Amino acid sequence: MGKFLRRPPESPSTHEGWVGLFPGHRLKGWLRDTSAPGRSLRVQVRIDSYVSPPLLANEKRPHLAAKGIGNVAHGFSLTLPETVPAQPRQRIELLDLSGTILLSPSLQAPEGTIAPAEPQAVPLHLPRKAYEGWFGLYSSRRVSGWCMVRDDPALKISVRVRVGDYLSDPITANEPREHLEERQCGDGRYGFSLHLPGHLMLAPDTVIEILLAESLLPIQRQSCRKFEAAFNSLPRKSSSGARRARTRRDNQAEVMLLWCPISVSGLTTQLQQVTAILRRHQIAYQISYHTAPTVDAHPELDHWIDPADIDSPKMVFYFERFVPFDRGFEGAFKVFYVNLDWLSDSIIPLVRTYADLVLAPVPYRLDDLRRMFCGQHVEHLPWPPAFAPDHEAAPRTGEAEDKIRVLYIGNDYDEMSRKSPVAVVEAMLACDRTDLVFDLKFRSRLPEEVRARLLAAPQVEKLIDEPTDHAMVRDLHRSADVSLIPNECEGNGLSILEAWALEVVPAVLNGHPMCDVVSETNAFLIECDDLGMREQTKLYRTDARRIGNFLAGLEREDLSRKLVKIREEAPLLLERQNKLERVILDAAHASGLHAKSVRLALREAHQVEPASRRPRIHDLMFGTRSRSTIARSTERIDVMMTTFQRPKLFSRSLEKLVDAMQQSPFEHRLFIAAEELDRETAEILQFYTEHVHQVLWTGQRQGLPYSWNMLGSALQHTIARTEHRPDYVCYIQDDCEILEPSSYFEVMATVANAADPGLLGFVSGYHTDIHPGFATSELEGRQIVFSDSVDGKNFMARPRTLQSIGPLSWWFKDGMRRGNPGPVRGSHFDLWQWQESPNSLKVQRRVNVVLPELTGHSADGAELSTWANDTSPEEVEKRISAGRVYHTR
């Protein structure tokens, strides 16, 4: 069984339950202890010689309410191996973890049929027309949709998906669907999704049904032919540019992507800490990783997405691995949670090039990380324990009170494990203290010889050598006094924090970063040897002798003193949880991925009358909500400039620009694109050589979109080569002249930094009444204009904002031309601002801030204008009178 528990049961069984046999060799049932109805039991199923892994009976079974059972979370489920015989009415046994029989029911369902819930569910008998919903079949076999009762929006429906003989587990349709919220359909939380099993054969005529969970009444039905595009994409990776463009156009990527495995690892536990925060604030998320999930049942599997199907998330949160591949990640806010013992030399340049925020869980080498990632904001984020501080465990009585219980949680039993398992086992077997009790847990089966020796040792009371869930780890901690954690290297100290949270004193190696988390006042320090560096952290080694010395020196009085200190520091663990939540929400907010409360405030501001809109939008853009704890101070602003055979204008504009750069408090790199380069322009460029980082030129006319895209590509290659990202990118045309060189960049950056990063589009220093905006206000004594559009002569934005928009284009996806291409060469900056533009800032719910009179237009006549038209005040007034302006909201 992989377990050994010496304690006999203390009382006769008071258990009741039920078990059914379902298709696919699957058992489902429930079990509860009537003497402790609020407690979820840990159970094993025995059929003949087969004994299942431990199961936690905490799944919800709503039908139990009909039996007068208030807490309905007593369910469990299990897929049996094909070699295990299971027949209807066969007698099975439900065991506790000591092997004691709790209940011996018989299987209640005939083999090959759908087992009903017990007791038999009563159909709802609601008319079919009362239901409203939709579902679709997506690649990676994902069924996603929504369902609600039109006349009772407060009701959350539980549904099942049926495909042929396959019937899914019940799913509560309560996922958020923003389009339902916008249509004012209740609270908008009526969505459901699941991944169909890989063994199902899907053909065009295969029918997919959505059923009511309890009555099995069909409420929606479609064949796969209805979803032919998704069906055709199932066998292959669906990463075409057309599908990515469609997703962006439909604005369906309003999600956070979490790059993390779903497995039995501690990293998945950290993942669940983050997803709990996201669910609490109704932020949609997906999970992906370079390896598929390694567990068959996990609460986060419904959020898993194949890497081939990732498409333009708003934010990416990387757990320890950084993979900036092309799935629309360019415009995403990228967070990297660093683990020093996994931070390899190959990852560092990727993080320097692409990441926005780096989270360091321990203070060890924090200054080194800040120098290493000088282009990112590096935040010390003391990660909280997975267990909430729990100081209610009842003390042991009698003989056990005088004994010290030592817990060791390891991985595999081999010399490669960093948890020193061989040294720990040898030290425990050699220990002759009768007042010590040892509990050991490994994630894989021990060698038989080692296992036999441990089971025979009088001090070893519990031995578990198979994968278990985190609840069992918690149970082991709650009965322990000391947690033995002789890790040879440590990245985040989470095992230490878990011990603290449950009032267990940790025993760690006397090195870094362990000693950056603990001290001799709240932990035991074990002697060790310093072996140098492993990746970016220290590597240590101890042995059985030194662990044995620690065990020999354990004293109850010293243990009690350290426990008092741990209790005094308990509020610090709660502060860790609060900071994690603040950082996650700040990062989501900076990405434009807003919590529900912020989304509602934005919608309200957009719906009010223009006269009252100004204070609303000003408060949203510059109020207290916009203050970020993860903002990096501005250090570098890269500048891009375009010119086309207008040397007089170019010379004046470039002179003022260079003057502004020299008086700026920031670093700058200047990129210039000259279209159809002429001799006079070449001479100007030569004069300013020392101020220009790169010059790109063409020998023939290609148009402004070509020049802009060429500059953007050059900038991205420069960032990748130098590993230095700018905080902002500023663009200026050759007919735009800076009026205040001494303060231009400082004013632009001050406004940009003060604005909400999740709402800000461009900051522009050029204003024209052709782009009137929709509200005006003041900021630090300067007039500002809020607008969905800006004139393309001058603007500044964060790199990821520009990347989220994408390159300029002459055409839309429907093949139709937009805007005024101009009789000379044309400019399509306006395409970024049109409602139907798939990547426009308005579609992204971002707002531009315009600062009038920071720059001016230097083209005096129509022959010099970008559009070859007259831009005098009189002509602009005529255009406004004719209604030829950019009307937005």
C-alpha cells in the first residue's frame, strides 16, 4: 500500500456513503462521517487485491441536500485500471489511510450504462424555451459555451456534455462571459468549458449535446459539421495567422496566460495560489506549458490550453521558465517569477529582452538581480505559504506529548535529489532516541530494502512513498513538531513557510538563501559544506553524521522557544499573501486586464454624457487607482523619426529634437528613416551623425507605412541584440517641431507615468481640432485632451502598446481601403484609431492623452504638407465646418 500506520482506530465506524460504477471503468460516490459532518475524509477503494491511491472526498454532490445533509462536499471519483475487475452489485471496501474498513458497499449501476446520482435525481421539468445559451467546439477538443435560465438570472445551471457514450462530469455554468455582462444578462457569469477526452472519435456527423446535469434533459445539440473549422483543426496545430487575426479582431484574448505545469509539483501549488486571486477578482485566465499535464484530475485542467492555441493574451505570467515564442506575446505584459536554482544562462538574455516585471521571492542576491535585469522592474515578492496560518491544531496528550515528531518530505530516493534523502534515512535509522518519532513522505516508491528497514524501525510511525495531494501534506504538518528540510539548494523557501504557517519549526542547512528567510530564533540550522554555485544560487551538501548530530541535540525547551517566535511572526505571513495579491492585480491592471470592479467603472464613464464625462475619465486615468507599486522609473526613451525629401523641414525638426535629447534627463537612441533619400537630406544626416543611432533609407518611394514598419523592425532587432528595452518609444515627423526642447521629454514622461498604464494609449504633444477628442481636463497646470485618435505627427507609447497594435497597413482584412492615402504618398496612422481597425487602441479600451502646444506643425503651405493640402487655421476651420473630423465616442 505504500503506507504504514501503527495507530488502531479509536472509535467504531460512524460512516455512510454510496458508490456507483460508470462507463469508462470509472467509480463515483460519496462518503461522510456522521460524527464529524463538516470534515472531508481521506479514503482508499479496495477491490479484490487492488487498493487505490488516497482520495479526498470533498467533491460537491448537490443531491445530498435532499437527504438533509447540509455540507454536500463529500464526493470522490476514480478511474480504475483496466485490469481491475468491476461488476454491478460487486462488494467493495472503503478504507481509511491505516487500512481500516470504513464502509463496504456494493456497486449500484449496471456496467455500460450511465449511473444515476443517488438518490435518483428529480427532473426539473422546466420548459425548453426557458433556457438560453450557445456552445462551440474549438481546437484541442475544447467545448466552451454559456447557458442560463432567461427568467431566473440568479440561478446557476449545472450541465453535462454528452458525445455518443461519453458523458462528462457535471459542470457549473458560472464562468465569466464579458459579452453577456455587456448585454446586461444578469452578472454575466454563465459560461462553461471542458476538454473532451482524446479517445473520442469526432467525425463531422458526431453530435455534441449539452444536458441538464441532474435530469439529463438535452437543452442544446449540434453536430461537429456545425463547427467544421474547429473540427478540421483538431489533428494539427492551429497557429495560422488568419486565426490569430480573427481572435484579435473579435477581442477574445482578454485573458492572463499562466506558463506553469499542472502536476504534483510545488510549482503547481503556487499556480493555484495565483488562480485563487484571479477568480476572486473575476479575471479570466488560461494555463499552458511546454509539457502536457501529468495528472488526470486537477481543478485547473479546465483552464489548460495547448501551446499551439495560445493567441495574444493581455498578460503572461511565467513560473520559473521563460519562453517568448510567437503567439501574440509581443504586446503582452510579461511577468517572470524567478527561482535562482533554475535561472540558467540561456534564460537571462530572454528575460532582459522581453520581460516587464521580475519577481524575486527571496532577498538573496536581490541587488545582483537588479543589475542583471536593469531594463525591468525587479520586485522583492516574499511568496506566501500555500497554507493559511493555522494555530488551532489541538495539542497531543498522554505519551505523545513528551515525544518530538520530526517530519521529512522528500522527492525521489536517489543521490540526485536535492533534498538529501539518503543522508536523512541513514541518520533516522541510526538514531537511538526513544523520545523522537519520524514521519517520512516520498513521491515515488522506495527501494524494497530501504522500505523494509524503515518499516521495522521503532521510531518510524508513518511512511508514505507514492504521490499524494497537498491536503495530506497539510495533515502531516499539523501533527509534526519539526520539519526536516535539508535542501542542498533553495530557490524560494516555500517549504519553510509551509512549516511556519502550521506552527512547525523548520530545520534547514546553514546557508543562503535559507538564512535570508530564517534565523536561529525561529529555525534549526544544520551544518553543511559550501560546494559553490548552482545556476544563480548556492549549492550545499550535508551528510548522515551532521543530520544525526542535529537529531541528537533536539530539545523540547529549545523547540518551544522557537515556536513562540514563529507565532509572533505569524502576521508577516498574512502580509505576504496581501502583497502577492497587490502585485498580481497591479500587473494585470498595467496590462489592460482589469478586474470586474474596474471594468464596470470604465463602462460607466463611457456611457455618461460628455459634460460629465471629463471628471470620470480624469479620475480613472490619473486617480489613486492608477498608482502602481510595480512601476519602473523611466530611464530610456528611444526616438523614431521619418522624413521624405523635405530637407528644410527635416533640418528644423531634427535640430529641435537633438536639442531636446541633450537637455533630457533620460537616455535616448535615435532611429531615422529617410524615404527616397536626396543629397540635402544626406548632408543633414551626416552633420548629426554623433546623435543618431541608426539611419535607414530607401532609394525609391515606398510610403510612410513602409518607413514606420522598417523602423519598428530595426528597433526590435536592436533590443534583441543589446538586451536593452526602452521604457517608451517616441515618434516625430519631419514636419513637426518641438516648441519646448528644455522640458519636452520630461513633460511627456511625467504625464505618461502618472496615467493608468492599463488605460493609456498614446501621449501626444501635437493637437489639432481635426482630432478634437471627447473630454478636456488639467494636469499640473497644463491642459490635456482625452481622445480616441491623435494626429500622427507626434506621439509616445510603451513598446508593448505599439506591438499590440501591430504594423501599419494600407488595407483592412476585408480588402477595403480606409482613410485618406493622400495624393503624394499617404499616411495610415489613422488606421490605428478607427473602430473597425482590428488592433486599434479604441478596440483595446485605451485612451490617448494629448498635450496641446508641446509641438507645432512647420509645413506652412500645401506643397510641403504630408497630405499636399492646406493646413492653415482657415482651412482647418472649413474642414471642421464640413464635418471632416475624427468623431469618436
